[in-house]
Amino acid sequence: MITSHSVSAASEDAREYDGRLMQLVQARKEWALELLFQRYVACGIRQAQRAGVDYQTAEDIVSEAFIKIWEHAEKYQPLRGSFNSWYHAIVHNLAIDELRRRQARSNAHLKSHLETMRALDSDNDAQLLRGIERIQVRDALAHLPEPQRRLLKLAYIEGMSRREIAQRLALPLGTVHTRVRLGKEKLKRLLQDCHPERGEESHFFKTGDPSPTLS
């Protein structure tokens, strides 16, 4: 029987050793995953940094990589390649995903800035205020938890009723009402933090639940 004491890297080449450890990971032996982590954490961090992320993010990426390895250990097939290759492919993909998320956030900030500049160029005061409010609401939505953000978008951007939302998402109607209410309350606080004097005036919170245009 293979145990943590009987597995020795010195007695076999690295590929075979890693393969045996992965068999144990597939058998849900956490100590085997820890041995792989110790062997590969440093090179994984270096790889992620070469992709363009900072050291702290690289550490997070390696941690996420080993979570994926543990959760999807059955996907490892030694006949298709070494653990080393599989691991580095996971780290590479996670690093690229992180860089893409950063680019998307950067593009969103740029778009928001350009829209603000266009709003400020308006000679119509009412149009100016509506434009700024629309930008503020959209930016505030991004700070809500995903369940609340999704429901508010369905309700106030797509104009769906609470019952229609419940049917689409297969949620109890009461849950939809609660999440929408909590989301609106948090969104209201976020908007008031930006402009306390206008928090109660936002079209988003007036009676009748009108649907603001955020696009």
C-alpha cells in the first residue's frame, strides 16, 4: 500500500513521481496534493509573473490552480501528457483570464469616463443630470452581489415583472421580491454616498419602479 512515507521522488523520475501523486489525489489524499503544491508552487508563481501579473496575484493564481486540480483531479490523464504540462496549462489559462478581466475593467472605466465627458458637454441641464445619473446607477450596480445585480437588471433594464423573473430563474416569488428590495436599498446607499443631496431624487427609487435606460 502506498503511503506518504513510501512515496519518494528520489526513487523514480519526476514524471512518474508526479503521476503517482496524482493517482493519490484522485483517491482524495490531501497530503499528495500538498506534496505537489510544494513541488510546483514556485515555478507556477514565476510562470504567472511572466504572463504579466504581480507577485500577489501570481500567488492567488497558483492557489486557484491547485483548487482546480483538487476539484477536477479526474480530468488528469497521464497518457495524454505529464502533470507538469497539465499544471502549467492551468496556470497559464488562469493568468490569461485575469489579464482579460483587468482589460475589461479598464475598458469599462474608459467608457464611463467618455460618457461622463459627453454628458458634461450637454447644454441641457436636465439631459446633463439624467446622463450623469445613468452613469452613476450603472457603476453602482457593479458593486452589488451578483444575485441582486442580476435581478435588478432584469427588473429595471429589461423591464420584467417580479413573476416573470421568478419563472425565468426558477426562484420563489418571495425570494425575487426580497433580493430586489435588498438590491435597491444597497444601490440607494451607494448613490447617496456619491451625491447625498440627490439620493432620494433618483428616478430609480420613485413610486412605480420605472425602468431607467443604462445602456
